[in-house]
Amino acid sequence: MSYILLTGGAGYIGSHTALELLNAGFKVLSFDNFSNSSDAALKRVEQLSGEPVVSIKGDIRDEAALRQLFSDYNISAVVHFAGLKAVGESTQIPLHYYDNNVAGTVTLCRIMRESGVKKLVFSSSATVYGDAKQVPIPETSPRSATNPYGQSKLMIEHILEDLVQAEPDWGITLLRYFNPVGAHDSGRIGEDPNGIPNNLMPFISQVAVGKREKLSVFGADYPTHDGTGVRDYIHVVDLARGHVKALQYLQQHNGIEAINLGTGTGYSVLDMVNAFSRVNNIAVPYQIAPRRPGDIATCYAEPGKAEKLLGWQAEKTLDDMVRDSWRWQSANPNGYKS
Ligand code: NAD
Ligand code: WQD
């Protein structure tokens, strides 16, 4: 039987997807340089599933290593998570982001073509919608980028569209994730950010566990129901299952489709803080702080295309998201080093 190759398979979304793929009967091969992860996540995926994960350390920009990988293993499709994802950092070291994300993807596609593997699921992002004029956001919404990270995702989308235009026997799905949060309900795998978290949910969890004093709520003067920013938070296990569905879809279809993975519901920063406190019965001290540059007021998905094409919709609730985030954080206060 052939393998599904996960680039960046040891990361937050990759490890949860590895587990869902194993549970669905797929064989999983991860290729990760561990720049933002560790092999420990995949060891835990093996324990949870009772199935092996082949984990190879390597960089997607390393053409020779990729060529070796595709010659050593029978690979039927690729889920491409590998990439750098910190918006602020991308404005400091843009060349590194373009090299890692864009050049890395071009190298990966070149070796895939050379090896005759033409099924690809790509981790795109709602960031490609920029500051959308209208919510919920459909896949047809105009695209734009305001920082090098977002620009790298947009460039990759264009590159993959051009590739399919030139070579219609490729099957590519651009999955545009909204805001992934939560963790597997075992509490054994979850998000393990380096240093100070950029994203809301890991920050809330680290305040709750006592690693940080209080949350800064970036702006309370947005035109939203309570003045704080509204986002479409999606449970990472729902998101992971979307990848299983996308791979099953690609078994039957060529061409390229962009598909939102979101719930279609927006929650504010204070909705998240309040849900976390209520469900987990723990205080989350916060202060109102100035807006974070580059942030938008409101962003949530029109999720109907995923249901129509993939037969997928998010099933987990806000309470599941905050409960599972806390279960992971409280059981692993120092992430995989715990
Ligand atoms: P993550 O950092 O946990 O996972 C990415 C993985 O890729 C890491 O394990 C890292 O070590 C690996 N990696 C990075 N560069 C590599 C390279 N050159 N070669 C090999 N491996 C490399 O991030 P995540 O949250 O799991 O995100 C996965 C993908 O989803 C990324 O492409 C990200 O841009 C995208 N995405 C994430 C979010 C989010 O909020 N988490 C939202 C939208 C899109
Ligand atoms: C959510 C809300 C903040 C931290 C980013 C990327 C996006 C995608 C997901 C990859 C906003 C507020 C946050 C804090 C706060 N990643 N907030 N205090 O900005 O929607 O999206 O991650 O593709 O591309 O831009 O997510 O979790 O950073 O913020 O008040 O300490 O929480 O202002 O309203 P964002 P986030």
C-alpha cells in the first residue's frame, strides 16, 4: 500500500492530520525539518493510533533529499503543511519566508512531477482574503496580502493554479484554513509554540496555566458586537478530518479547487476568553490594549463549498475547542518538553 506524504507532518496541524489519516486506514510518511516542532508529536500519534508513522528529518528545499524520499517510498499523494507561519516575523525576515514557503513549494512540486505524483493538498489560509469587504467570505472573494507571510500563501496559490493550467492531470486542493484552535481530546497532542505565542488561543492557555500574567486584548473599538476582533475558530480535529476528505476527493478528481475550512460562525476575543473561563472554571486575567497593526475587525467563512464538494463540515463546538485546548495545556505545561 502507498503512503500519504505529509510535509511538516510533526507540526500542530500535521500531527493531528496524521492521526486522522491513520484512523481512516491510510499509511503516513512525515518529512519535516523540525524547525518548529519535534519528533515527539509523531511518537504520540503512533501511541494514540497504534499504527507506525515513518518520520524522516529533512527540508523541502533540499532537492536531493526529496528525490531520495520519493524513490525510497511509494507515495500516492502529498499534504503540504511545511512552512513558516508567523506574520510579524515574516515582516522582519521576508526573504527567509519566501525561500522557505514559496521556493520550498516549487522544489516539492518539481520533485513530485519528476516522480509522477500529482495529487496535492496545500495548506492555504484565510489570510489570502486580506480585509474582505463582505462576510461570510466565499472562495470567490478577491484575494490580497498585507504581509510577506500572506503574500507567500497567495503566491503559492497562483503558482499551483498555473501548474494545473499547464498540466491538467494534476489534482490540487487549496485548503484555506480560518483560525485553527484546540487539540486532540486525549490531551496528548496539541499546539506547542516557541516563545511568546502570537495567536490568541495558546496565549489564553498560557495565561490560564500561569506562564503569562495576563492577556492583552488587541483593540476593543472594532465595529463588532463587543468591540473586539471576530474570527472563525475551528477545532483542529475538524480541520484534520477536512484533509482526509480532501484526499478522498482527489482520488476521483483532477484540476484545482480552493476550499474554505471554517465553521461559518464568528466569535470575538472576549467570547473566547469567557468561554475558556466558563468551561474550564479558571480565570483568564486580561487588559484592553491598542489594536495590533495589520489586524482586521471581522473574518469568518462561507463553509458551504466544503460541504458540497467534500461532504465535510465542522462538528465540534466552541466548548469543545476551549476544553480541549485546556486539557492539552494543563497536562503539558511545557508542550512536548513536559
Ligand atoms: P507548524 O509550525 O506547527 O507546522 C509546520 C511544520 O513545518 C513544522 O513542523 C515545521 O518544523 C515544518 N517546516 C517548516 N519549514 C520546513 C521546511 N522547509 N522543510 C520541512 N519542514 C518544514 O504550523 P501549523 O499551524 O501546523 O501550520 C501548518 C500549515 O498550515 C502551514 O503551512 C501554515 O502556514 C498553514 N496555516 C496555519 C494556520 C494556523 O493558524 N495554524 C492557519 C492557516 C494556515
Ligand atoms: C485572533 C484575534 C487578535 C493575540 C493569524 C494569521 C492568519 C492565520 C491565523 C496562518 C485577533 C486577537 C490575539 C493576543 C488578542 N495563520 N488577539 N491578543 O490574527 O486572526 O490570524 O493566525 O495562516 O494568517 O494572521 O489570529 O490568533 O493572532 O488573533 O487580542 O495576544 O485575537 O487581535 O482579533 P489572526 P490570532
